Amino acid sequence: MTPHDFGIKKDDGEKWEKKIIPVLERLQIKLRLEKQDYNTVIGKQKQHQGIDLTTNSKLPTYDIKTNATKYYDNGKMLIETTSIKHTNTPGWIYTSKADFIVHVWKNQNETNLMPKGYIIQLEELRKTRLYRELGKYKIWETSSRRGNSYWETEFVLVPIEDFPAETLYIFNPHIPSLDAKQLKITKYTDPRKTTLGDFPNA
């Protein structure tokens, strides 16, 4: 098993985090809307007041996981159960304090993100049977290195259909502005000149 270079992986993750922030910001208003539970006293009161949705004033926090293209659309979601195997350090599924875990996949050329991503509502997931029974899934391992340090991480691959509906959102993380950059055409610059010019005569 060839270990991942943690530094390179971290830098790549941070690069895509910055690019996807505007997409998540546009989603925030949707994620902050809360449908009223009309089985509660407060819900009934709001129903009588004509209120179907309220907003959660707390801004959501995200933990973004950027995945390679080859794992895209395989019908499964990676959940880290052990962060560092030899010290038995729990994975992000148990320790993350983020409101949402965001899974996105890079396209083949790593110039943009694939058009389907998933947002896990972590607090809701931790209330489910799925969370309590992660041990039933096959455990996979990967390794990482940073300088002279080396460690193994354990994870499970959970089929999308196993996630309860209230725990998962599907969204499009594709970034149109990156497509525009790829299609940008600039006028030819003769390397012998300091100003823009036409193609030189043959």
C-alpha cells in the first residue's frame, strides 16, 4: 500500500474548499430553513400564524471531503471510522464538530468538480441506527505519511441507499466560473515582441 503524501493531500483539499465556498454559501439559506413540526405545541401555534418555515440563525459549518474521480458515482459514501489506527484515534464520524460533512469529487482533469455531491447532516446521522451499526460494513484501510511519520486510517463504504432520507442532501457542486476560465481564448503573443500582435508571416 503506497501511502498518501498528507501535505499534498491537505493542500489539494484546501484549494478545493476555497473554490466550493461560494456554492455552499448559496445553499446556506436552504439548509437553514426548518419546516415546522405540526405535532408539537410550538408547531401548531406557528401553523395558525401561517408560518411553514423558520430559519436557524446559526450559520452552518462544513467539513469538506474532496474525492478522486475514480470513486465518483459508485453508489457508496466513505466514512472514516478510525483516524490513526495504531493509537486507536476515532475518525471524523465520531469527532467532527461540523454541522455538515460535504462529499465532492474532482473531474477527470481535476479542473472542476463533478455535478453531483452529497451533504451529510451529521447531527441527524448520529441519531440513526446506521450510525450505531457502522461496524457491520467491511473495514478498509489507507495509509498516509508526513515527513518521517506514517499512519493508517480505517474507513467503511456505505451505500447511498442506506442513509436515512433526513440525513442526506444531494447538490450540484460544479463551479461554472472554472469552465469559463478553461474556455478563455487570448490573442497570440509573439515571443519576440512585448506587445500583442497578429500571427507572424511564415
